[in-house]
Amino acid sequence: MSWDPIGKTETQWASANLTDYEGARRKFTWEQAREYLSGLPGGQGLNIGYEAVDRHASGPRRDKVAIRFLGAGGAVTELTYAMLYQLTSRFANLLASLGVQPGERVFSLLGREPDLYVAALGTLRYQGVFSPLFAAFGPEPVRQRITAGDGVVLVTTPRLYEAKIAPIRHLLASLRHVLVTGQGKTPPGTSSLDDLMAAVADHFTVAPTDPQQMALLHFTSGTTGMPKGAVHVHEAVVAHNMTARLALDLHPDDIFWCTADPGWVTGMSYGIIAPLTLGVTIIADAGEFDARRWYQQLAEQRVTVWYTAPTALRMLMRHPPELAKEHDLSRLRFIASVGEPLNPEAVAWGQRTLGLAVHDNWWQTETGAIMISNFAGLEVRPGSMGRPLPGIDATILERGEDGRALIIDGQVRPVPSNVDGELALRPGFPSMFRGYLHEEQRYEKCFAGGWYLTGDLARCDEDGYFWFVGRADDVIKSAGHLIGPFEVESALMEHPAVAEAGVIGKPDPVAGEIVKAFVTLRTGNVPSDELRLDLLAFGRRRLGAVAPREIVFDQNLPHTRSGKVMRRLLKARDLGLPEGDLSTLESAHE
Ligand code: ATP
Ligand code: MG
């Protein structure tokens, strides 16, 4: 192979990841990246499930632990690659026995337990389309997604079924089978997953799979509007695998913990698919966030690579650094973060507290895999999302009044370095989404002049590092300036009393909008007029003209289910409007 990101041995790869960034970009092709995978025997195509399971189960890694599940009550369950092969074979055979056709959609509503991973990989091996739902969703978001995705099978627990599905079952016209997990009595209208699995063979051969065939249906987080169903194909696995090597510095001996729930694209692409294609051991934790337990887990499981999110890091940052020091985290070698802007303060905290910088990276449900990243072998610039992956072309396009790329006669124009504009990507990489399901026009509107328009505003410095400015929809227009809320939030978070901030534009007759901040205080701080004035002055010193003019204290900022601050709800709150169709939003206040 003429291009080799790993170096001659996998040990070299770990320490020398992408030190020659420019060289790797020049030499990289996706065709060569595909050679890091097996492909189906006899050149019969490419299947995500085969790359994650079959090729290890029939090789030297067959008895290696693929997934170690840490149950909420402390129980540990391990599945080796060979066991994963048998269980997912049963699931694939079960789909066949139910008459499910390849291409039909299988949904899950499950916590981070073995059945979820088996259903996902079994469906992919069978060539069904898998669509995971976050288990904390209420009935309405579940109904909306199963209906939008034409779900024919749903796998869930009896408890979740009774609470969330039974009341809306009559509305789920496409759904033919509900399979419930566990040994107990199955509710009426459902079948026992275990019974059906026991009745079929534990061997299944993956049939020829067209790499362009639909494999996954992922709904976006719904931060800026109703969630959209992004369609991904089997070929995406080439990008999952390669970006995990390059951006997460992952190699087969690693113990990898991705804290994202598989109900979101990060939890599927990097919590399941990418590490398994590399033959890594994954930690799957059923529990919710708890600072002490998380540190304990990092230490006890000897996690080497940890992929998490700014919200989780901010929660850890609320605790004194001594808590981290109580645990032996010497195995941990690489930390990455995604999903929201990573405030420079969080990178510095990582260095101080864990002795490791946090490597921010950027991507979206639509791109299916990491696009822009701070790499292990390169300087981390705190506050920057990093540089595009080899094989990914990113640019910043001139924007119009509305913050979005300016399109004239179908054409767009890149801006010089350090100028804000809409972040755009050249489509054509394997994990690029192939459509929003049943929303053709919306999909077409995402493209102009040969670029995919991401809806995010960013700038690129003279060294090629990208800096997030805000979502085009969130940007504040004040007295002729466009202000990215992230910059203001980050500055406020440098104040010792501030744990988190959400910043919006508040309508103003003179300026159009003024900057208003909602601030959550760290434990031990009490809201007062004095503190508010202090924060306003602090903001003015740091930010000058773009400083917040109004600050209110709010210990309950609204978050999406995936943990992002929902500025549109803050806006609605501020205007005294009803907070929209809250039942369909992934509000944290369920
Ligand atoms: P919706 O599209 O439904 O409004 P969403 O955009 O939040 O929801 P996702 O696809 O889960 O849904 O999130 C992708 C978005 O998250 C990006 O477009 C960007 O706005 C934000 N994001 C992801 N990573 C980063 C990062 N490293 N820095 C800043 N923002 C990020
Ligand atoms: Mg989005």
C-alpha cells in the first residue's frame, strides 16, 4: 500500500499520528482507505456488519473481548468477537424468519445493553436499515421518528414498551413486529426476543452488499428545528474506520470508551462501528453521568482513548481537581470531544487536571464521520476545531445578510483566512449522507456551487485551523455586527463563578438585537446584583462591543437530549412565548 497512515507498525502509528499532515493529505485517497477493510469475500461488496464482526470472528481476534458492558447495578458482561458473531447471526436469521426484507427499517429503543449492540450489528449484517432511538425519549419523539422512518420492527424492553409504545401503538401503522427483551412475561402485541433468537441458527453468512445501499437512518439532534432523518450507506464504514485511526488515534490494542449514547450518531459511528472494525475493546456503560464513577471507570477499565462531549467535561469541571487525582488515570493517552464548541477553558482544564489536552473535533449527523479534528501528532489550538481530515475538503464561504452562504446564480465564493462565513465541505466522501428521508427538497437546498453547506459559521486561520463561530440560525445581529454566541459564552465561562452560559440575541428597537446571557453558577456561588454587575464588567473587559448587555442567572439551562444548550428555547423563554412543541423536543426536563 503506497499510503500508510499507520507507519510500518501499529506502535509507531500510536505515537506518530499525522505528524506529516500535509504529506498525508497529498497522498490520501479513499480508494486506498478502503484497503484497510476486508470487503466481502470474492469482491461481493462492502457491509458494515461484516467489517465490525465477521472478519474478526474468523481470525485471531475471535476470543478477544469486543464489548465490555458495565451494567447500572455493577454487573459486568463481556462479549467476545466470536460471541458477537453468534448473537448477531441469530438476530439476522430472526429478521429473515419474520419476513423482514433487506432495506426495511429496524428501530431500537434500548439503553446501553447487549441487545442494542446485537440488534444494530445483526440488522446491518442482514442488510436491514438500523435506526436507534435514545431510550429517554418520550412517546411523541418516538412516534415521530418511527413514523418518519417507516419502521417495521422495534426492539425494546417490556418497561419501555408499556410506558412509551403501548399508548401510541395504534398510531404506528408501519410497525409489524415489536420484540421485547428479557426473560419476563411479554406484554400483549409483542414477542419475546430471546425466544425468537433461541429458535434460529447461530450462523449467518452476509449476502453480497452494494456499498451504496442504505444502512443507517440517523435523526439529527433537533437543536435548530425538527429532527431530520439522515440516510447513510454501507460505504460509510470506510470513513468510520479511517477517521477513528486518524482523528481518535485508535489502534487495536486500545481500550476505548465513547460516552455518547448509540441513539445519536456519535454513539453509533464511534461507540460501535469504528472501534469494532479496528478490533478494539469497547466499554459500554449503562449508567448515567456521575463524576466519581466516571473517573473510577476510566481507571478500573484502564481506558486508553476516551471520546466524550463538552457538556460532560463541563460537568467534571464543576468538581475540584482532587477528585481526578484520587484515581490512577495513567493509562489514558488520548481525549477527544465533539458535539458542541469546546471552550478553551476545557482544554486547559484537561491539561491541568488530567495531564492531557482535549482534542476537539467537528462533524454532524449528515457527515456521518469526523471531518475536522485536532490530531494527536499536531499542536492543539485551544478553541479551534482543528484541521480537515485527509480526504476532506473544507472551506469558508462568503455569507449574506442572513448568515448563510451567499448564492448568486448558483455560485458561491470562498473568503480569505480569518473571515467568518458558512463552513462548507466538498461532497463525495464515503460517510456523506445520501438524503434526508422523504425530504428531497430540503436535501437539495444543502448544496450550492459544488459544496455542501453545513449551516455552521466558522473561520479558518492562516495555518488552516478552523474556528467555530456559531450556527447560522443562532447568530446574533447587533448594530451591524454578526456575533457568534459561542465566543461570548466561552468568555463568560472564564469567570470563576460561571459553570455554563447560553447566549442569545434579544430584539432591540435600536440595535436590531442585543446580546443577552443566561448564566449557570458553579456550586458555592449565589446570584446577586453585585455578581451580575461584576459579570457584565468582566464581559466588557474581555469582549468590548460584543459583550452581553443583559445577564440573568439560570440554574436550569435547556439542553437537547444529547446535551447541547438549546438557544432557541432560551429565546422563546425570553420572549415569553410558549416553548414550542416541547413534547417533540429532547428537552432535558422530562
Ligand atoms: P439539528 O440539525 O436538528 O438542528 P444538530 O445540528 O445539533 O441538530 P447534530 O448533527 O447532532 O444535530 O449536531 C451537529 C452540529 O453540532 C454541528 O453542525 C455543529 O453545529 C455542532 N458541533 C458539532 N461538533 C462541534 C464542535 N466541535 N464545535 C462546535 N460545534 C460543533
Ligand atoms: Mg444540524
